[in-house]
Amino acid sequence: MSEPTHARRWAATGLPVLTFHAIDEGHEPICFSPQRFLDRVVRLQAAGYRSLGLSDVAGCLRRGDPLPGRCLAVTFDDGYRSVYDVAFAALQRCGWTATVFLAVGDGPARRSSQRLPSLGGRAMLSWSEIRDMHRAGFTFGAHTLTHPDLSRLPAERAEAEILGSKAVIEDALGAEITCFAYPYGRYDDRSRAIVRRHFACACTDRLGLATPRSDPYALERVDAYYLRADRAFGLMLTELFPSYLRARSIPRRISRRVRHMFVEGRA
């Protein structure tokens, strides 16, 4: 059976790598309500979409293979407890998988009951929860030790943050960690070079779809913040979605450039 026309067009345009953080009722940009999350997953599955592992997406890019149609990758940054409490079961029911990027902290050895150090006052995953998800087929990636802006660190500190997080997770899970996400989505040539030597792929927060032209070590993603509104989410199921992302990315880039200039001017 030939692939549906819509699926072929989506594959030709790009593949969404969705980014979630906390699945709770907070009002911050990193929050996505549990009910809305369940609704989005159910609607995407009903439309015929399936999840693809992030390393599989990167593998297609490196080999020059076409990106498959009606697929997306699901990622979670930081390692909030709500990923286990809400998203884990919902994705399992759909037969979907995800990649969870962990900011593991720089403290002593991790016990099963111990949770990752809190970010923003939220409860984080425990190592026993992380192992549960890993056994169920979820992938884990490194997100540094303490979640710094890597582009502002000395080379030695940046390397310690990147490789230290990889080592901690590999030791805890007994598995190779091949995916990385830059904290705040920020990176420079130096941090990208470090990541390239030790990982198979890395994610930024640059708004867009993964395409055959994407850099496996600077993958575009679709922040779930831009899928909160029902009308915006509805566009994801149409050919207008890439245009929507391009339109939303313009003010985002301008705002970040102005903020960067302001910070640099104060330095």
C-alpha cells in the first residue's frame, strides 16, 4: 500500500520533534496541562501518527535516508516528576516512546529513591522512576549536570558539565547515552564540538521541523508552548504547520537577539 499523500508531504517538509517540560497546571511557558497533553496525544494517534526515537531521526539524517511520514519524536527536557506521573502512562497506552533529557546535578552517588535536584521549585524524577521508564523503552539523554548556559562557560567547565551528565546516567542505567539537549537551547561552536565527539545527536530550542538539511547536532524542535491553543494544534495536522512555525519563529528570534545584546552590553 502506498503512503498517504499527506504523509508524503509532511515527510518532504519536515518531521516534528516535540519539546515538553513540566506536565502540570502551572502558567509558566514550560508548563503544559495534563488534560491538554492527553488530548494532543490521543488526537495525533487517531490521525495515524506514531512516535520515532530521536536517535532514529538523527540516523536518517546522517545516512541521507528520507524522513518517514506520519511520524514525530517526543522529548522532555529537565526531568520533571510529572513526566512519570502523567506522560509516561499516556504514551505507553498509545505505544509511543519518548526521550527524556536529565539535568542530574553535581552531588554524590544517586540512590533509587533520590530525586534529581529541583529546577524552579518543581519535584523531579527519582532514579527508580527513571529506571522504570527505561525498562519500558523510554530513552534518556544528557542535559548537563547543573543546567548552565554552555555558551557562557569556559571550555573545561562546559566539557565537565556535558560529559559528567552522560557518565552519571550511563552508570545509573547501564546503557550508552547517545542524545544530548543544550540547556536553554543555547550552544556555540565549542560546545557543539564537544557534543559531537561523544553523542549521536543533540537538540536545540530553535523553532522548526527536522528536515534533510538539519544538523544532527543542532536539531530544531517544536516547543509545546506553541501547541497550547486548539487552533494552533489543529494546524499541526495540516500543510500550514511549517508556515505557522516560521511565523512564530520571527518574533522569537528578534526577542532573543535583543535580550542577548542587552546582556552583552551589561557584561
